[in-house]
Amino acid sequence: MPPRKKTVESGNHPVADPAQPAASDYVQRLISLLGLSEDEVLAALLSSFVPSNPGSVALSWAKRNNYTAPPSTKVLWDIMVAADFRCEECHTHHDLTFHHRNDDAHDSCPENLQLLCRNCNRAKSRRPVKQRDFKINIFKTYLDLFDRLGRPPTPVEIKRHLNLKQLSSSVYMVHFLNTRFAVPTAVRAYSPSKHSPHSTPSA
């Protein structure tokens, strides 16, 4: 395995040394850039990949007006166990939900319930996520271009490499990474409009 990219200190943050060989492990590089402790890594993994307890799922289910009464917690748990706590389509552990196989939210018998991640659930409901792993691809591309160029890539270079029109809110991740590599970039000032409170500057 190639040696991990050496880091130097900038204040309290690790800063990658572009003269060192590229690391093959994106996860280890992200942990280093974030300066995470072992407990913080464990907390993040447990939060993301250990399934919600079925009681919380049932409680959230009961609050939805277009759903019938939720199945028992045992039924929900048995479905998760049968699926090995993975999406039945793409097999990820992440962000699991229950899908009604016949698209009838009033039919909550166990045979009609399927464990799916949120992305696959949306796809089944004809609301597919257009760009899966959007942020992950931007992060990997950022590091790959950094290693190739010996400097932080610009948003334009990232967009060109991924054939994207804009980075949307992920442009802030690029600014964050630039700061971690001790090459901070200016963040454009903007004022959200009254009609689009969640708008973000394009880049």
C-alpha cells in the first residue's frame, strides 16, 4: 500500500504535504483532515450504520397521515433481521427505510414491507435521486486532483472533471478542504431571498 500522505501542522489543523505520495485510502485521509479521535469515528459510524430502534420507526410512522397504523416493533425488527440490516436493492447499511412493495401506504402487512435505503426507496416511488454519492464523488475528485496538480483544485476544475454544471451546497465542502490544506478561499456573500430560504450560491 502506498504510504499515507504526510501532514504538517497549521495551527490546530493537520495540513497535507503535496510533495508526499498520494494515499490510497480516502477514509484515512478524511479522518486525518478532520482531526477525528477514535471515539468520534466510532460515534459517526454507529450513528450512521446501526439501525434505528423499531419503536422510533413505529412512532414516526404513526405520525404520518397517509399511513395506516404501524406494524408491531417485532414485525419491523424481524424484517430488518431477515434483510441482514441492509437495503434489499443495493445492500448498503446506511439510511434504511421501509418501502411498501405495492406502493399502497395503507397496506402495512409484513409481506408488503421491504427494507430499502432512502435512495432506493425514492427510486421505487418514482422520485429517484439524480446524483447518488454526489458529495463523495466531489471529495474523491478533490483529493485526486490535489495529488495530480500539487495544489487544491478550483471548483471549475472539479466540475469539469465530473462533468457537472454546479457543485451546489458542496462548494462549501471545497472551501472547507481548502482551509484544511492551509489554502483558504473566499466564500461569496449572498442573501437568501424571501422565496428561496435554502438557496445556496452556485459554483
